[in-house]
Amino acid sequence: MFQLPSYVGPCAFGIKMGMVVPGSDLHKMLLDEAVRLNEDGMLANGDVLSITESVVARAQNNMITTEETAKEIRKTLNLKPDSRVAVVFPIASRNRFSLILESIAKAVPEGEVIVWFSYPDDEVGNQILPPEVAEELDLRHGGLFTPDDIDGNYTHPLTGVNYLTLYKEIIKSEGATPKIVLCNDPKRVAEFNPDGVIIANIHPREKTKKVLKTIIGNCCTLQEICSSGTCPPTSEWGLLGSNMSSSCRLKLAPFEAEEFVCFLQQEIFTMTGKNVEILVFGDGAYKDPTSGIYELADPKAAFGATKGIKEVLREGVKMKYLIDKYHEEGRSEIEIIEMIENESRKARGISCIECEGTTPRRMEDVLASLSDLVTGSADAGTPLVLIKGIYRPPN
């Protein structure tokens, strides 16, 4: 029987569970893993099982072709083959956006696609232009310019890709006319008289839509495209959180992940007698300190979470502050340990001095970010993560 030593604190284990393909019985696979973990003594009340969104969506066969996506775009914005459509604030990611852009171009093969970039970076920190170059162009052209105004070939510092050129070529390959614009003011897209606008940024999408809706009535967010179905292929998140699945297919975010985890939680309790929390995670909320890239290209870190961890804050006392405080008072080490344990059991406001510096964070975001770091882009072959010691069930 496996047993962690008492001196081991919070930890996470990547769990290998075999290949997941479209149509796999993921519910049974996860239930089997929970039973195995329980039999090996690794599962306990209060543990968290974290499942990457990609295997949930793949098992659901939640895939859609670029042709099907183009039809959804035409329907949502009532576009014609020769319409002019603008895409405001896309992120510079081949995996996240290239097939969406291809679908948009397919929707208007005789028309025009305007790609409206922010600068110097996109929403999640991918560099479009070096900051000093962007600053000079901004001053010279009054906050709006095109690739024709740029001297030099500026590529992403990590991928080596020039996204202005890449996105232009994607549009041309579908027969549409490309227009690349760099401007941080979304309202100025009205100067180009688009027949419809797709708001492609992720986290501030509703704010951007509110600004544009007053001047361009026919606009939508990515979440409003491919989100009207009642079973896969569809998602309540629409095209948000989608990824390149193959050369012509997008994998959408999981469909009704909340229902999936709640049902699985009940089944695991029936089979093991253990009360565990479960979440389906996407990108962790991690900002790389070297590149400045913010990894959260999904609309949220957790697509689904069971009640115990959903919208619950991770809080705690500031241990190092209390150690210094009690040591200065002349307390012994044994007394300090006992006093900190007593403090941690007290109910208190998050603004109290004992919690100072311990920023409250949503439990599901912390757990999802940890899970994403453990699994990478599922390249560790561990789409399931067992987390112990971070979530503490209420007494």
C-alpha cells in the first residue's frame, strides 16, 4: 500500500492513462484510473483529479472542419461571398488562430478580410513588432499603419514567424483579398466600412464588443461562432479555446465540461468511497518571465470544476510573517508551530495583517495552472493529474 511520508506537503502526480481518440469512453477510462489509484493507496478524501481539456474534447469528437466553420461564420454575420469582414485583435498563434482565419477567408472567397492587429504585442504577449519600432511607427503614422509602412522583416522572437506575412498568405490562399492593419483603437475599423466584424481577442472580448457595437451593428465575438448546437461538434465557448487538430480541422473546447466532472465525481465516490474534486483544465494562467508571453490563450483556466473548488478562494495565513512576529516575542519553536496551527484554523477577513502578502486566488485557477505545468501540452503523456494537499475540504 502506497503512503506518502508525513513530511511531504502539497504535490502533483502526472498519471499515464493510455491513448484517447475520438469516440474513446473517457468516463470509463478515468473511472478505472481512480479505482487503480485507490487500490494503490494514492487516493484520499480531498484530493483533486485534473483532466486536460484536449482529451475531453477529443473523446467527444468535438472537431469541426474549416468548411463547416466558414458556413457558421457566414450564417452568424449574414455574409456574402464578396463581403468585407474585419477580424479585430487576433492573437499571433498558428495553433490557435491560423485555421480560424482560413475559415473566415473561406467564408468570403470573393471578398476582403481585414486583420486588425494590436501592437507591439498581441493580447497574450506575442510580439508583433519590436517595441522601439512600434513606437516610431506610432508617432509617424498617428496610431494606424500597414505592413507597407514598415521597413524590415520583423519576426516573432521565439517562433521566427512573421505573422503579418503569414496571415496575409492564409487569406490569399482562399481567394480573398487581404488587408493587414496595425492599430490599437478598435473603433477605427469603421473607417474601412466592413460588412461584419469578428472580435477575436479573448479575455476583454465583451468590452471590445461593447465599444464596437455602437458604431458597427453587425459584429460578434469568437464565442458566438460554433456555439449554437446541442451536441458536439459545438461548444458553449464557440471558437474560443479551439486548437488546430489537423490541416483542415479545429478541435473545439469541451462541450458541457461542468456536467462531465460532476457526474464523474459521483461515480468515483460510488466506486471508491472517496470524496474527490475534479476539474477540466486548459491553459494555465502563467506569464513567462523571459519572453513576456502570457500562456492563457483559453477563455479561462478551468472549463469545468466540481462544486468544492468552483469559485472557492485559496487563502492562508502569512507563515513567514507570523514566525518572525512570534520569534520576536520570544516564543519557542514548539510554541510558534502550535500558534500558527491555531491561526490557520481561525476564520478571518482576507485583508487582515496575518494574511498580508498572501494573495487570495481562485482555487480552480491555481489547480489548473499547476496541472498545465505538470502536463505541458500533453507532451508528458499524462492527461490526468492527481493533486494532493493544496485543496483543503471545509470542516
